[in-house]
Amino acid sequence: MAATCPASHGSQEVVTQLKRDYPRVKAIHCVARKLELSVKDALKAVTSTNHFEIFITKLYTFYHQNYKNQRELEIAAASVQETMRKITPIFTIRWVASSFRAVKAVWHDFAALSQHFNDASVDQSCSSKDRAKYLGLMKHMQTTGFVTDLANMKDVLRELSDLSLDLQRRDMSVPEAHAAVHTKVAYLQALCNLDKPGRSLETAQNQMENKTFKHVQLSENAAKIHRQQFLQAVFDNLQGQFPDDDLVQMLQPLKSTNWPPEEDHKILYGDEEMVKLAKLLSLPVNKAVEEFRMWKRTATARGRTLNRILCAAKTYNCSSAECERGFSAANNIVTPMRNRLVPKA
């Protein structure tokens, strides 16, 4: 039996209460939440990302809280023959996939944003203060440094967003989750060590050879985010949040693809982990080991004890995302509007 919970002090208290009634319960911190903590810790370690976060948040506030600005942006997007994408908050309590959508929207709307800022900065119907604000936003955005920062963040957040969505899958197991994280860590580390640009950065660099991006003229300026330092901080924090703990090691032998190909090594593989699992579940140890060895030899025969272990292993959910999906569905069903629509008895 497993209890999957967010990585917080309050969750520890819940686990303590559960263990009083169910001593064999195994606590698992939600891997998707641990990914979010890794990203937040990396942002704290690399303070140069603050400038980028503040600017994207300013753009979100600028258009989210003012319908006039939003309408003018739609007109600017039509004038440059682009469909506008909604700019969302970045690095909030939402999943990292939401931050990726925010950066992706700014990347996509770059020409429209530039056109809107340019038009508004010379619009005499606006006050001098507002015109100066638009001009400042335009000058900040239309630089090679900002475009480089935007491309770097888009590359990193794309990888982390894909990982986050993968970790939230219903069928994702604990060993598979840790393997996916370590694969992503290896990829980011290779990018850092080889100083190889990601897809978006390579696209931006090719366009900026002529000091333009999406047909917008740019001024020369240095990037504020140190790319290698940020990549290093991301994979360092991922490694720190995702060590291969005892549960991961115990569950590895239950997947046949992890078995060694050599017969002598395969017959010896996993016995120690099977002993630990049997003790954890209060099952007969010798029976579990013998049935596991038979399963490795025949690849089909599974005894009753081994089947109970395999069934219990499926209860070790690596993410609490499924619970949160249920809460979201409940929020859609029970709303203040629906309550008012219920006829009186």
C-alpha cells in the first residue's frame, strides 16, 4: 500500500497519521511536485533569471488586466499576419508546462508585440507617460540579449514541460519516473558541457545574424541569463531531488526489461530486492524468491505470492496528479453558479 503526497511538511503529518493505522504504508513524494521544486530552486540559484521573469509577468499583467491593450494587440497581430496567443503567468504555483506556454506565447507573438509597442509609443492620443512606458517595453524586447534569453528559456522549459507531462501519466511507475528524470538530466548536462544550442536558440541565432528576429530590427545587447550556469543549476537540483531511493531499487527487478541478458546473471538478479519487498508486505520471503526465480526462467509462470507483490507494486503511484484531476473535475461539477441553478424543493 502506498500514499503519494506533495513534498511538504503537512504531507509528513498525514503519512504519520496513516502509519498509525497502516504500519506497512509507504510514503512517496509526488515526483511532478519535486520537479516543480527543482525548477524553483534553480531559479533562486541563478538570480539573473529574475529580470526575465519580471518582464514576462509585466507583459501578462499589461494585457490580462486591460482589455484595450489586449484588443490593440489583436489588431497588431492581424497587421503582421499572425494569430495571437494568450500570454499566461510564468513560474507561478501552476505546473512548469504553464510557464512553457507563457514563454512560447511571447516567442510566437514577438512581431505583434513589437508592432503594438511601436504604434502605441507614437500614438498622440495616449499620455506622455503611457507613450514612454510603451517605448521602454519595446526597447527592452527588441534586443539580441532578450531574444537570446527568450530562446534559452524556451529550450529548457520545453524539456521540463515534456518531463512534467510524462510524470503525470496515469500509468507512470516509480522506476520509470526516476529513469525519465535521469535521462532528462543527462540531456541537459550534455547541452551544458558541449555548449550546444537548443532548437529555439539555434533558430534565434540564425535570424540574428542580420540583427533581426521575426522581421523585427534588433539592437545589440548582452544576454542577462548565463546559459551554462542556468543549465547547471537545473540538472543539479534535479539530481538532488531525485536520488534512487530504496523503493526505486526494490521495484526495478519487477520489470522484465531490466533483467540481465546472460542466464547466470539473470537467475541471480533481484533476489535481495525481492526479500525486501516480501518483508515490507509481510509475505513469505522464501516463497517470493523461489517464484521470482521461476518467473525469470519461464517468463510466464507466476505464483500466488509473486502476483501479490506485483499487484502491490501497482499501488505505488509516483504522482498525485490523478487526485488533483479529480479535484478539478469536482470543482467543475460543484460551482456557485450551479448551486444557484438548483430549483428549490
